[in-house]
Amino acid sequence: MTSEILYESPNHKFIYIGKDVDRPDYIIDTNQYLLIHDDVATIIDPGGIEMFSSVSSAFAGEVRMSNVKFIFSSHQDPDVVSALALWLSITDSKIIIDRIWSSFISHYGAKPNNMIMVEDGGMKFNMAKDYAFDIIPAHYLHSPGQLNLYDPISKILFTGDIGAALIPKEDLKSKRRPNVFVKDFDNHIKYMEFFHKRFMPSNEPKKIWIDRVSKLDVEMIVPQHGLIFKGKDMVNRFLNWFDSLNLGIYSK
């Protein structure tokens, strides 16, 4: 696994884990993130069950499992959260999920008493005594109940499947240490375009989302698949590209 500290201050860290070149060819590559403030940690999209061993080992090098109090799930897909039962077995954490998926993730081992169900409008979530992150709705992009997470300290926006890119495994294996940031945006489009057109149903939810996140001070967009958009210029390039893209029923 490749790890990268995306932001670090004396009491706050945002960490990336991903680009597992040893994963089987039939498993999609996923990005996992760890948000730490003081002695409280939130895992963001913990990943599939087949990735649990490598992801948990990587995170154990960053934080005590007893300090993991929350697991944030952008949506219900198995590549996002099918390892949930295993994470709940080694942490005393609550799962943050859109309310419409509460009965679905019960199949992954969650129970009502360890769920924090988010209403459609999103919310500000108090993760620690003096810190809160924003839970931003991103419904139908692609899941009908997808959530984003904005960290106001690092100014990092976790976007789930928005900005996702399907990077060929051979591109990862060709480098000693896979790059995690978008360097050439125009070249990166070919890894993003089909996914966004095929998996997102229409332009209307996209417009609502862009209007909302454009009001935030974002230094980095971190998706659940592919590479990270670092710096305001790259963030704006992605938002402008996404705004101009016709999705789903409008893409033909």
C-alpha cells in the first residue's frame, strides 16, 4: 500500500492509503483515508473486505485502533464498506451513513445502536470536543444517498465517487512508488470520463453539488478511486470539467 500524509499539524492529520499494486486484477483500486484530531480518529471509506488486512495494518501505523471512534461511509457499495464488520470487531466505532442505507449496511454487520444516520440535507458533525467536519450531500453522484466530507482545517474535500478515475493497474506497477496526485489533467480525463457519464444519471444533481462546493475553500479534492486533485488550480480545473460534462441520460 502507498501512504501519503496530505495534511499535518500538531493536533490534526489527514492521511491517504491506497494504490495497492498487489491486489488481484479483478479487484477495483480504492482510496482510504484517515482523519485524526487530537486523540480521535475517523476512517473515511474503509474499503472492501478483501482489503481489510492491508488497510488495517497501514492505519495501525498511524493511530491506535482504540482511538478510532467513527467510520464515515460515503455510500453503501461493497468496495466502500464491505469490511465494516471486521472494522467493528477491532474498534469501538460508530458508522456514519446516509439514512437511506441504514438497513442495507446491516448486512455488513452494523446495528442501529452503532449507526449515525445523516438526513438528506447533510450536517456538521462534532468529531472531537473542539472540532467538527461538514457532511455534504452529493446524492445521485452516483449513489442516490452519497455523502461528502469537508475538513475545514486542512481544506480537504472528500468526494466519494465524484472525481473517481479508473487507473489501469499496469500504470501503477510501472512505477516504484505510485503517484497519488494528478499531474497532467488533460491526460487524466480519459480515466474519469466514462465512469462519470455511465454511473451518474443526470446533470441536475451535478449542478446542485457544484453550486454547493464552489462556496467552500478547497485546497484538495480526494476521491474514492484514482488520483487526488491538489491545489486550487487543479481543484478548479476538475470542477470546470465536471460542470461541462453531460451525464447519464444527457450524455448521448
